Amino acid sequence: MSIVKNKIYGLLKGNFLISKDSLKNWRFILFLVGLMMLMIASAHSSDKKVMEIAELNKKIKELRAEFVDTRSISMKLKLESAIKNKVLDQGLKPSENPPQVIKVVSKK
């Protein structure tokens, strides 16, 4: 067999893991595994944060809609006609005589 075939067979059999200088290979493999685990943990963390941001944006939209509804209801309650209707239920009526202006003249 050729040299290339022998190297391929050696790689497939795992000779690089059991040879005399395999300690440096094992260290490098463990280093790569550690980096992969760190990368996976980082990806999960970023996905979790993206999902949390999406949930908070959804809550913001709901709260903004609730605020707009509450503001429109309070504006309707402040109208003069709404106040007149509430006061009429309590027995108060608007005055039939218009208010009179009082002028005060002071002499110095």
C-alpha cells in the first residue's frame, strides 16, 4: 500500500490517540472540546436573551395599549357633558341665571 493509504488507515484506526506522543494530541482534543462547549453555552445564552427581549417588547406593546385606553377613558370622563350627567344623577342642576361679572375699582 502507499504511504497516503497507510496514514488514512492509521487515522481511522486512531493510532494518533494511542501512540507514544499521544499526550499532546489528547491535550489538543480536550482543548477543542472545551472551546466547543464554551461556544455552545454562549449560543444558548444569546438565544435566551433574544427570547427575553422579544417577551419584554410584547409586554411593552400591551402596556402601551392599556395606557392609551385608560387615557381615552379619562379624557371622556373629563368632558363637560359627562360631568353634567353625573351631577344630574345626584340632583344638581346647572344654573339658569348666567353668572354676573363683579368689577372692583380701587382708588389709590
